Amino acid sequence: MEHSTSFRKTLHLLLLCSFLFGVYDLALADPPYPLCSNNTDNNDSFNSSFQNSLQNLLVSLTSNASVSKYYNLSYGNEADKVYGQFMCLDYVQAEDCHGCISVASQAIVNLCPNETEAVVWEEVCQLRYSNVNFLGQLNVQDNLGKDNVINMSDPVKFQAFVENKLRNLTEIAAFNTSANMYATGDEPYTVDNTLYALVQCTLDLSPNECNQCLEAAIKDVSSQCYGSRGARLLSRSCYLRYELYAFYEGANASSVSPQIQPTSTTREGGNGKKIWLIVVLTIGSAFLLVVLMASIVYRCAMKKGTRKGKNEIVRNHVQQHNNGDHDNPGFQDQYFEGLDELKANDSYIDLETIHSATYNFSDSNMLGQGGFGPVYKGVLADGKEVAVKRLSSFSEQGETVTLNQPQQPAFSVGRFAEHHQRFTQSCSANGLSISSIGPR
């Protein structure tokens, strides 16, 4: 019962650790990244009419994603009107844009159910809706930073390098009319590392608003993802990302391969805490797994030992401490394992008595030859006759053999051998305790 309770506790701990890993994996999951309003005051506005307007809006946005990388519209009457827009990164193809918005339409409903305002970011697109008109209005609140958990060895130098590159791209995207509010670029950081960066604004912003949005994004990514070797900043009105590998189409992908795939977690307290969390959870799970396996092995061993203990014959081994054969007078220094048990059951016959009873296993006392050795007749000091079987040193016999002789109320069967031989004895149940039980 105690072992069963311990086993259940260990299993519960392992399941708990697996759950914690699952929760942490969700925190580090790939897109989508949702941002729901969670405004309970707006729940009353999410009625069947608004839900119908939202469904039609999402269908229309998905349809237009096959022909445009940016689109916005509104749907419904004034009381139930919903506004929406999507933006795909400028380098993606029309087919990929349509696929991304189609996935985002499902995700935004599932991740933000019954919400009157929500936004979701996928890998190469973002989708947003609200019951309040946001079109043409800059919004840099609640920006989300997602970063790689590995920091650079010199974060101060690297961060300054990143910010400088992002600001150069911001100027191009915001004020170069041909750029379509989008810019990418790469620049060598070290001999082995090249920085790749991308910035983009929604097309409903003015140039100044695009610049303001990206400057706010640079500030947020620097504070939330300081020193990270890769990061992205998710804003309702703009987007930026940088990595040490070519992540966008058109970049020189052969120049740098991604040494570490980016993970997506909002920085809360720095990368050091995240790394420590990973280490602690890994070690904890490994430890609990070892404990669980040890518990299972121990339980199996205990069951096997209990079963064996119930059926095992009590074997008493004799050790000779001085060399020589059994005729040597010095052959008196021996011991029995299980001797106390034999004595407690009054079934102990020592070797000296057996030697005396059989006249040192005299040939004249031999009763016969068995499959495992000769059997000798012996007479104990009290006149009782016994039969003693002397096993061959090569005998594989593992059980005590009992010779049922007529009109013998009690007898003993002895097995012994010098050095590589063994000795055990047992008595019949007729008035004596049985110290060794086995099939005949």
C-alpha cells in the first residue's frame, strides 16, 4: 500500500511538470499572436447582429486578400457596424497573403470570442477589427515584443547597431513614396553575422504617422527585447523585425543560416529569467522521470522478491575456512547461513554428527547411487536412522530430496560438498519443523 501511494505521488508530480512544460510551450508558441480587448463593457454590444456583421466582414477581407496586400472596410448598420483591415508583409505573394488572412480569420474568432475589438498577428500578416472606427488613426498602445531567448555577448553594441539600422529603414519606409511604407535591408555586424531587418506601416497612415509608429516600435523593441539576437515588434499600425539570418524573400539567404530559430515570447524580466525557467523545468522533469522509473523498478523488485520469498527453499550454505577434504580433522570451521532459523526450529544437524553417523561416508554405509550422488545410511546418537545424500560437485540439483523409508518417524537428508559443494538438510514433518521445502 505504501509503495502504491508513493508511486501515485510520483506520477502526479511528473504529470504536473509535463503540464508546466505545456504551459511554457504555449508561451513560446509560434503565431498566431492575439491581442483581445477584454473589455467587459463591450460584451453587451456583441449581439447576434454584430456577430453577423463580423462574419461577413471577415469573409470579405479574406476574399480581397487574394488580390491585395492591404485592405480595409466596414460592414453593417450604425448600431452593429464593424470596421476591419488586414496587412500582409510586402514581400509575400498574393496566394500566401490570402492563405495567411484565411487562417487569421479563424484564429481571431477562436482566440478572442465574443469580443467587439481584436487583432491577431500571423507569421506574414495581421488582421484587425473593432466596433469603433480606427481607420486612418495611429495606434501604438499595447505593442507586443517577441524575441529570441538568446542574447548577444555584447548587448550594448548590438542594440545600438540594430537601432541605427531600423531608423535608416524607417526613414525610407515613411518618406520614400515609392517604398509603399515598406523597407528591408541587411548589414554585416561581424565577420560571421549579418543583420537582416524589415519595417512596414499600414497604408492608411500618413508619412509622419508611419514614422511615429516605427519610432515607437523601435523604442518598445529595445526595451522589451534588449540585446536579443532576433526580435519582432507587433503594433496595430506598423510592424518591424530583425534577425541574424535572412527571414524575408529577396534577402541573401545563403549568407547566414539561422543558428537558432527565433522563439516568440514577450520579455518579462529579461532573457535571463526565461533561460533559467527552461533549465529548471528541464532538470526538474528529468529528476522526476528518474524517480518514477526507480519507483517502478523498486515495485517490480519488491513483488518479485515477495513471490520468491514465499516459494523459495531455505538454502543453508557451508563454508570451509581451511583447505583439505572432509576427512581432515580441521574440517570443523564452517558456518551455516540461516543457522539461527534452523536452530529456532530444532532441525539443525551439524556436519560432525553426520560424519559420525555415516562413519565419514563409509562405502559400507552406502545405500545406493542416485542421479545426483550417492546416498548413505547413518545412525544418530539417539538411535534414529537417517539417510544422507552427498551431492556431486557438478550436481545441478537445487531441491532437497526426501527419502520416505518405512517406519521411520523422522529422518534427515543432508547435502554437502567441500569448496564448490553445498550442504542443506531438512526433516520430515512428523514431529519436527521443516526448514527446507521443495518438490520431491
